[in-house]
Amino acid sequence: MLKTNHSLEGVVVQPLSRIPDERGTILHGVRADNILNPFGEVYFKKLYPGIINGWHIHETLILNYICVNGMLKLVMFDMRKDSATSGKFQEIFLGDDNYCLVHIPSGIANALECITHPYSIFCNIASEAHNPELKYKRIDPRSDEIPYDWNKKDY
């Protein structure tokens, strides 16, 4: 089991602003000057506690995640052979307690786990519109193909 938490080559974490007042809170998202790739599609996904969404590895698609409600554990594994961080992991907890935009280059396996009740909602600003012809791979998060331990750590 690899127990490292490196900053993976090409992964960028950008803090985002929250502006509260008596009416509610503005949650800043993507702006033309903070997205690092062409824009193709935006979608939102609701995840329930204990569910692991992933692993996914995209051949060309670039991902940009923002958790707009709740908290998520994002785990990334660098599967790019030519990367300086090939074979390394990076974990990021994002959402209410760490409101940020996470830029994930293609070739990095990623998986999300909801860690709050009753659910979390995340947004992906993908570099390309959904296309079933785009090449990507899914890997069972509990398989040994990516050596990550999803068990909760209470220490």
C-alpha cells in the first residue's frame, strides 16, 4: 500500500471565494482567468455517504472539480508513464471546509468519496462536451489495480 501524498504534476488546487451576507452566500466558481483548459461542459453530481465514485482515467479529457455542498475526499493516482510523479497518490478534501477548484490533467486516475451526510454535490467543468466515443477507463475502487486503501483512518 502506497502511503504518499505528493502534489501530482499538473494538478492545481485554487482556493475559491465565498462571500456571505444577510441574504446568503455567493460561491465563486470558474472565471475566464482561473480555468486552465478549454471549456466543453459543466455538470453536477450528487454523491451519497460511503459511495466511491471512480476510479476514472481519461485519455484526453481534463477535469475541474468544485464541491459546492458537503465534503468530498478526492484521491488521484498518476498513471502517466512520462510524468515526474508517475505512480504517486494525492489526496484532497474539498467542499465546505476547503472550498476550491481542483484541476486534474488527463492520465490521472481519480475517485471521489462523499464524507458528509446526507450527501455532497460536486461540479465538473470538463474540457470537452460529453461524448461516449471519448476514451476512458473505469477501475473498481476496491480492486488491487490501484493500490489505495479506502478504509477510514481514525488515527
